[in-house]
Amino acid sequence: MRKNAKVFIDPRSTINYSSFYIKGLYDVFGKKNVRFSEKYFKTLTEIDMLMAFVVVERDITKKIIIDYRDQSDVISNAWLWADIYAKINVNKNTLPDNVPDKLVCIPPSFAIKLWNPYELICNLFGNFVKAGIIKRSKDRNIHLQPVRWIRNYLSLLKRQKLEYYEQVNNHTDNYVFFASTFWHEGMKMKTNIFRKHYILSCYNNPKIDYEGGFFINKGVPCPDDIPPKLLFYKFIPNSVYTEKIKKSRFVFNTPAVLNCHGWKLGEFLCMGKAIISTPLANELSEPLIHGRHIYLIDDIEDMDTAINILLNDDELLFRLEKNAKDYYNKFVAPAKVIEQIINKISHLA
């Protein structure tokens, strides 16, 4: 279903989250065969924070949703509209029984720089008109409101091209970098607890040259036991953040808001990092195996042990790096995700 196919993307799609998959569509179908159009999406009334596109070949049209939301449920109108519903955060405990074959579990992704500035501005204004954004200032979907819409597009200028993420750089022996948001729910939130323990474990380890800490939003109470030098109030530029992650000997992952697979996991796999992670709450299309692709810990008591093992065991470290990169190349790369979806379409046909 690719030789003579054309792809049309709903211009309402949330562009920063969709950029990864648009790159996949370009790679699989050719950039000239991928366009934005409102024509095919009249009956899709609830776009929410989704990407919708159709693949048209001869007189056959297949409708696809990519759901990259943190939530583990599905959007009912989009579910009914789609032939294939691809979703990152699939959780068997929250899905209805007898889920049809249309559901495809896909791995986590992240935003990338997709176009040069001229192309971005052209797509911004073109889709602004096609999606009728000017009429949506009070839309309940904040991502369709004009200010957020424009901000989402412009945010891609600060991201890196996929090729930059994919280029593997050698880590620095004892340098560890980790920076993340301190979520407003407070220290009772597991994400904050795990990240705090990881930050302090690395900071207090005399063998580690640690850099990073928590980004704190205005009005959010600071944890008393986090040294002030580990708190910052301005986002680190993406280019700086990515360069430091590449230098880091290992990295840390834990499920984020609503136990979702965050952007960090997708970025870490793409960069071929040795990943320490707490258990993943949601499904993956293919499992990440402890000791092969990732180093899993059950609770904070295992954190120091994992850090010290990866500080001293170069063989394990290199194995995790290589296999994380292999996993990305086989299952996570944009073209691989699109091929997974297209293969599912072919199977249904």
C-alpha cells in the first residue's frame, strides 16, 4: 500500500507531538506524497490531542489515528472513525474487553525539528487557515486555541533534527547529567520521589561528576532536602540538554504524568543510552528486557546499587547502549512505526 499512495494529514493535528510521525510518513511514502488537507476529516469531530491521517491508494482510503496522549484510554469518536488506532500509552487494565484488531501499540516518541524556518511558517499559516484556528479562541481543546497553536509550531524551531539525536556520541566516563521537571503534585507523586532519589544519589556519589537537577515552576514548593544549586527556574535550551545527555555515562527513566511513557524514554533509546528505569506501567510493542536493553529497578532501595554497577561494569554499560540503539532502529524509528501501522492495514485488508 505504498507504491502509488498519497497521504493526507488532518491540519488540526498537534504538530509538536506529530512531528516524529510526519518524518516517518516522509521516509516511507516520500515527502512529495504527504500533504495536509481537511477534506477527509469532516466526520472526525473529536480530534483532542491526536494525529489523524489517511492513506489513499486508487479508490481505497484507510483512516489512521495516532494517540500520543498521556492517558491510557481512547477517544471514542476517533476510535469509531479510524480503521487503525495506534497508541503509545496502552494499558491492558484500562482497555475494554475484546479490543478489535484496529488497536496498534506503538513505542514512545518525541518532538523533532521537521522543517526549515520557511517551510515551518508556510505550514503554520496554511494549516491555521485549513483548521479554522482563528475561530477557536475558546475551544475546549487548548491545542487548537490560536496562541497555543502558534507556540506549538514555533517550538519545533528549538528542537533538533532526528539525525542529531540518532548520531551516537561516546559518553564521558564519570559524568552524569539529569534534569527534569518537579511536578506540582508534590513529593507524594512517585515520579518526583524516584527522580529526587536519583538526583541526590548521583550528586552525593564521590565518583560521579554530576550536573543537573529539578526545574521548578513558579509557585511550586521546593523540596527542603534538595540543595539550591540543584534547582533551576529556566528551561535548559534543547540543544544544550541533548548534548549533555549524550555525554552522560547513563540516564534515568521513570513513568511520568499518569504513568505515561515520556519523551525521555524515546530520546534515550534513539541516542543509544544505558538506561536505569523503574518498571514501566504501560505496554510496549516489544518488551524492553532487563540487562539487555535497560536496567530495571523495583524501588528506590535499588537505585544506589544500579548506579554503582553501571559506574563500574563497562561491559554491561556498553551492552545496554548497543541494545538500546538496536531496539530504537528496529521498533522506535519513525519509519518503523509507520511501517508497523501500514502492515496492520495490509493485514486487515
